Amino acid sequence: MFLDRIRIVLVDTTHPGNIGGAARAMKNMGLSQLCLVSPQGFPSAEATVRASGANAVLEEAVVCQSLDEAIAGYGLVIGTSARRRSIEWPALNPRECAHTLLEHAAHSPVALLFGQERAGLTNDAVDQCRYLVTIPTQDEFASLNLAAAVQIMAYEILLASTDAPAPVAESFPTGASTALAPQQNRQGFYAHLERVLVELDFLDPEHPRKLMRKLTRMFNRADLSTEEVNILRGILTQVQKQQTRQP
Ligand code: SAH
């Protein structure tokens, strides 16, 4: 059921013990694809001890220098967050998240992001996410240990993989031709859009007022396919040509 197409991405992890704990949690639940973005103190004996039997997941973990590198080629990217963000982001609960990941993994590899122990995911990382998932907790004490959060999400994914098909996030493209554009294509489009908006004096780089974040969120909601990204970029290129033609 596509469990091997779900990449668990730990971003900027500071405690190697949590990396080991996450690897063990994954192996318990049948997940194997671990990716570490700029981990501190890894590899380490502490991670290996905490992995306790899940060494293969650790040994095969892919280490990346940037989040872009970790999710290039990935269609659906979902982030986990203990707290609400200043800009509302489309939200899923852990169960919906698990079903949505599995449904989508049928068409392209998918990624689930976990943030740094102290600070969580940065806003830039959240911008890459189609949805954010929050594990329900007591309001006053919402932040789980990183490996515990991975455990809960991995458990939901295992349960969802053994279930009959269940509801997924609404309006998801399902055919191969409408699969989400890979992350680097979407990123390329956002960067292109930003350049054009600056050229048009619509976006003032000195006072960006979260415009790109809002536009990113809007286009993320549209679940753009590769063809749709290409159309939008074609329009931007045409706008640039017209701009340079003007006296
Ligand atoms: N103060 C940080 C907490 C980081 S905890 C924050 O507000 O996000 C480290 C990581 O564990 C988080 O980035 C997230 O990936 C995961 N995590 C912890 N508690 C969570 C929760 N209640 N729901 C979802 N993910 C959680």
C-alpha cells in the first residue's frame, strides 16, 4: 500500500536521540524512508542506541543540506505543527492526513515534515506544505516530543494502510495526468511569479507584506499539475516580454 513512497523528513533536528527514536517508531509501523535535513550530531551512537533494532532505517536515511533538496520531486508535502500559525493554513487531523498521504502516494512520492525540537518548522518550510497537521492535545501543553509525534503519525499511516478506502481531503486530483506538479516545479513558478510581480511594481521587496506567502497558499490550494504550472509560467514569460517591449 505505498508505505515505501512516504518520506518522513526531520528538519534541523538538534537531538540525535530523537532521530533514533523516530527511526524506531517508523520501523514499528512499516515506514522506511527517512530523510534528515541538516541534522545536528548525526550519525551518533545515541541515535543508534535509540533506534534499537531499526538500524537499517537509520543507515539508509538520506541526509540533505536543504529542505528544497529533501522534497524535490515530491508531489504532496504535508507539515506537522504543534501550534497555530499567523496565516491560517489548510488543516488536517492525523487520520485525514494518513489517508490523504496514502491516496496520493499512488501517483507520486509524498513527504511528511517534522520541525526542530525547539522552534518547529520555519515559516519558509510551512510555505512548502499543502496542509498542516496538528496532533490533538491539551491546549496548554501542545508540543509533543519529536519522536512521539512521528510515532503517532506513523501509527495512523499504518492503520490507514490496512483500512478500506476512506475519505481523503476533498477535491484531490487522482488521475496520473492531474497528479500534483513536483515540488521543484511549483517552487520555480513561485520564484518566477515573485520576479514578475517585482518587475510590475506590484510587489515592493522592501515591504512585501506577506504577499508571496498568501499567493503561495492560494496556488497550493489549487493542487497544480505540471501542465498547469507550465501554462502559468508561459503567461508570466509573455508578461515579461510585453514589459520589455514597452517604451
Ligand atoms: N514549539 C514548536 C514545537 C516543536 S516540537 C512548535 O510550536 O511547533 C518538534 C516537532 O514535533 C514539531 O515541529 C512537529 O513536527 C512535531 N510535533 C510536536 N507536537 C506536535 C503536535 N501536537 N502536532 C503535530 N506535530 C507535533
